[in-house]
Amino acid sequence: MSRLNRIVVVGASLAGLRAVQALRREGFDGEVTLVGAETHVPYNRPPLSKSVLHGDDDVTLPGAEELGDQWLRGRQAVRLDARDRTVTLDDGTGIGYDGLVIASGARPRRLDGVHALRTLEDALALRAELESGHEHVLVIGGGFIGGEVASTARQLGRKVTLVDSAPYPMYSGLGEEASRWLAGHHERNGVELITNVRVTAVDGGQVRLGDGRTIAADLVVGGMGVLPNTEWLDGSGLAVDDGVLCEPTLFAAKSADIVAAGDVARWPHGLFGGEMVRVEHWSNANEQGAVAARNLLAGPEDAQPFVDVPNFATHVHGARVQTAGLPHLADAASIATGSPEEDRFAVAFSRHGVLVGAVVVNSPKDLIKLKRAITARESV
Ligand SMILES: Cc1cc2nc3c(=O)[nH]c(=O)nc-3n(C[C@H](O)[C@H](O)[C@H](O)COP(=O)(O)OP(=O)(O)OC[C@H]3O[C@@H](n4cnc5c(N)ncnc54)[C@H](O)[C@@H]3O)c2cc1C
């Protein structure tokens, strides 16, 4: 028998939905209230920077149809009183809980005059702009969202400039070899790449760079990273530092009735020496939502640590780039198969001789093998 009767889930996207589904699957028959700031049925974000920009509106998230009537859409949690176990909403309503799942995700850094891409509304607005015939698109930030937007804009025949502050796009996530390949891949597909420089201001289509240059663009899109949505936890007593700080089991630090999951959660990863990580990938939110909910029901004593190996894929100008593990932790990297010249290769990343990450270009089978080897903590 669960010791919980009322569970509140804040954030009605991937992690929140998977938490609600897991609660029901585990036989929890108490009250579940899902609070979501967006008005939509939970939807899938990866298509927003891919198929949606090409005109396909399908963003269905399987399982969203299972949500019952204990779902408050268009309502934001503005405060948590962890001692009284109450979540306060933006209309002043207080909801009591015995167990709380924090799944409030992340939001993009936004700049005036720059399109961001996080929500369905963002994607539809950007699509309308791309379709309206703007000639020159400038993308700030060469991460996966910036890269996918640049790729889509090229496919639509636009002139594209990509500005990144690192030596190569996705430098920190992919490492030297693969990010250098990605830079070349962008350029071979007609993207003008400007690297090692920051955008300092955007003023009505005039984009100013740190080296003094100004570039005129018809449309400016930003992929400048995200910030975890934790402001509503201010004053709650929960430890927050670039996300909700959690135990290995996803219980909020020192809490026995609050768990966190998805883009908002930061926890010590058992497979990587307890390194504190916050992962902004689909599969992480997908798995963590369910594990956090199961652990909440089990209680801290019987909870299982979350040790899944992070993995991620992006599509850029027809190439598939995948990562597994945490390449940025590595002290050594080497090409495991193929070569960048063939546009098909895998890079293995190790720390103290143990495999900690992999980056794979156009070779999904290698990713499966390397991910297994990372899970097994194989030596290189
Ligand atoms: C354009 C785009 C493309 C992507 N492509 C990929 C990809 O190819 N591969 C990949 O692995 N990942 C991709 N991702 C990342 C992936 O979508 C995220 O990791 C995932 O959505 C995280 O889910 P989440 O539920 O943790 O958070 P979110 O999806 O951020 O959802 C959080 C929800 O909580 C709501 N919320 C926030 N604060 C409150 C509050 N106080 N009260 C109530 N509700 C609140 C928000 O409105 C939001 O609906 C992409 C993301 C974007 C934006």
C-alpha cells in the first residue's frame, strides 16, 4: 500500500506525462493532479525544429490521450511550500499534496527581435517567417536547435549565416573531431559559418558581433541554450543550482516526498563517478518521468538510482549525429570507426581509460555498441 494519497505533478510535457502514466501503471489509485502552464495537450518538441518547420503539424506525444480530468491546463505553479506540502497556482489556488513531481522543464534564453524555439507557438511563428520569403536567415548558436534551423532554412533555399562563440558548432558536446566535421558539413551545405565570436546586440535585423562587425539579416533565430524553470521554487527551501538538486534516486535533496525529472532535474550520475548532470534530451525526460514517479511511490529507502546513459540524436543537412554518455567529461578521444572524410565515423571518449562517451555520425549501429560499452564501463 502506498503511503501517498494525493500526488501533484508540475509541468505537463514529456517528463510530467510519463510520471502520470507510471503512477497509474504502478496501481496508484489516489488523486493525481497535473498542472501545466501550456494550454495544449502534452506534445512532442523534437519535431518543432524538424518536420513542423517543413509544414507537418504532427507533434503527437503517445500517451497524452490517457490524461484524465485531474489536469489543470494553462495554469502555472507560482510557489511551493514544502513544509505545508502545498503548491500555489497563478490564480491563487493552493493544492495540497503528499507527493510532488517537479517536471517544469526549461525555457530558452530569449532576446528581443530574435526568434526562440521551444513551444508550438514558437515553431508556427518561425515557420510563418521562413515561408514569408525572407532571404537571409541568421542563426545565433550552433547547438542542435540552431543547427537544425540552419539546415531547414537551407533546404528552403534561404541564405543562412550561423554565428557561434565556440571554435566549431557543438564544440563542447561533440568534441574537437566531430564538431570540426560538423563545421565543414554546414559549409559544404552552403551555410556561412562565423565562429569564435559572440553576438553582442540585435537591433532591427542588424546583428552586431563582438569583433565589431555588423551583419544585416531578414530573420534572426536564436538557439542560445536553456534555463531550468525553477523560479517558482524560490523560498521553498529546496536546493536549486542550475536545476533542482537531487539525490541519485531523483528525490529532491534531503526530501522524502518530492522528486524531479527531465530538463529541470540535476542529479549525481552513478555511472560517471557521481558527476552532477542535468540532461536536456528527450530520452532522459522520457525515462526519468517514470522512474521518479516509481521512486516517489516506493519511498526513499526503496528507491532505485537513475543511471541510464544519456543519448541524443540530431539531423543536420541529411546527416544523423548521435551522442551517448558524457563526452565532455573525457580526458582522451579517438576515432573508433570510419573517418570524417567519408561523413561516417564514431569517436570514443574516455576518462582515466574508461569509456564515458561516444559521438557517431551516420553510423547508428556503432552508437548502439558504444552505448552498451559505456554502460558496462569498458576500458579503452
Ligand atoms: C525545438 C526542440 C527540438 C528538440 N529536439 C530534440 C531532439 O532531436 N532530441 C532530443 O533528445 N531532445 C530534443 N529536444 C529536447 C527535448 O524536447 C526536451 O529534453 C524535453 O522536452 C524535456 O521534457 P520536460 O518534460 O523535462 O520539459 P519541457 O518539455 O520543457 O516541459 C516543461 C513543461 O512545464 C511547464 N511549466 C514550466 N514551469 C511551470 C510551472 N511553474 N507551472 C506549471 N507548468 C510549468 C512548461 O510550460 C512546459 O510545458 C528538443 C527540444 C526542442 C525545444
